[in-house]
Amino acid sequence: MDALVTLIIYLLVLWLGASIGSFLSVVVHRVPAGLSIVHPPSRCPKCGHQLKLNENIPILGWFWLKGRCSACRTPIPIHYPLLEAICGVVFILIFALFGSSWQTVGYWALFGWLLALALIDIDTMTLPNPLTQSGLVVGLGFQALVGWSTTASLTGGIQHFMEGVLGAVLGIWLVDAIAIVGTIALGQAAMGGGDAKLSAMMGAWIGWKLLLLAGFLACAIGAFAGGAAIALGLLNRRQPFPFGPFLALGGMIAAIWGNAIIAFYLQLFFPTL
């Protein structure tokens, strides 16, 4: 019986994550274009056909429609169900690690923001202010809530809130410093202003320590990916490419495994501490 209950819970978490993934597809498409994310309801971008209830089921709806609009038969890109599936798996991973806690709910929200911003940056080379700014505000609120719930005191809530503020400020300084070094090394602008705002948003959610790790991981992964793309002829040395996805990936890794990575690093290089 316990195994059945656990399976049902995980299926519900998968469905919730896939549903959020479906909503993120709307955000990724509409926010850069300045469109409302709530109206009109989901519809075919070519013929305007509004999706029926059975056509709008996350993941399964795409297979139900056989990958085509039921009205005009226009192919529906596979990245829609893929994003839904990825979001569902991410939600399960977070739930498995953090259980029924505010941390789980907070990280579900954070990862949703990061996924949307990463995909928008890949598609448009921009990181919209409405998303980074709203994410920062909610992140500070999340810090205050976690502090209050874990310490059962207003002081704890304020302390965590200030840690989020420190993380946000450090996020701006960190990316600005990386941008200055990159600009000197490349002889041209290395980053856009949106990267610093994304870093500040991440700092508000995960704090300054994990943000430093996220920044290091983002630079390492970005440098490796960029070098590989140049070696394969996919990019030239002067061609810009989005850094937001690497920041988002670094933030996700740091949020989930950051404390373990830092502990391993300290044990390896500073065993007497």
C-alpha cells in the first residue's frame, strides 16, 4: 500500500511539473513579444484554433494530436512535449531530494523561472526584465519565508531575507566583474545587462555562497561549450552566444548539490578546517 501511495504522489508531481512546463512554453513564446500570458488561451499560432481540453493535456496531448494541429494539420514542434517532460522530471528530482517542504515549493518556482529565462535567451538573446525582476522579488520573499519557518521567529525571517539581498547584490557585482574581464580579453562587449539581473535573481534565491559556485560552474561550462562550438566550426571567435542558459544551469546545480560540492571541496583542500 505504501508503495502505491508513493507512486501516486510521484505521478501527481510529474503531472504538476509537466503542467508548469506547458505554461512555460506560453511564457517563452509570449513574454519576449510583449503579449499577455493568460489571454488568449492556448491555440494554434497559424490558424488560431483554440486547444480543447483533451488536446491541452501535458505531454499526452501532443501524442493525441499526432504532433499536428487538429484543425489545419500544421506540425506542432516536438520541443513543447519535451519541455513538459523535462519540467516533470525536474519536479520529481526536487521532490525526491527535499520532500514535502517549503524548499521543494521554492525550488520548483526557481527552476521554472530559470528554464523560461534560459530558453528565451537561447531564442532571442535577451533576458526580459519582467521575469528577472519578478523572480528577484519572489526569491527574497522565499528567503524570508524559509527563515521564518525554520526558526519560528521574525528575526530568522529577516536574517534570511538579508542573506537574499546580499546574494542579489553579489550577483550583480559578480557578473559585472566577469563582463569586465571578458571585455578586456575579447576586445568587445562580453555580456549584456540581462545576465547581471539574472545573476542577482539567482542570488536572491540561493544566497551568496551557492551563487559563487553557480557563477564558477556557469563560466566553466560556458567556456567548455563555447570552445567546443568554435572547434567544431559552429561559432566563430567574435560571434556572440547566450550566457543565460549557463548561468541557469549553474544555478540549478548549485541549488541541488551545491552544499555537497562545497563540503567536498573544503574536505579535499582544507581538511583541517
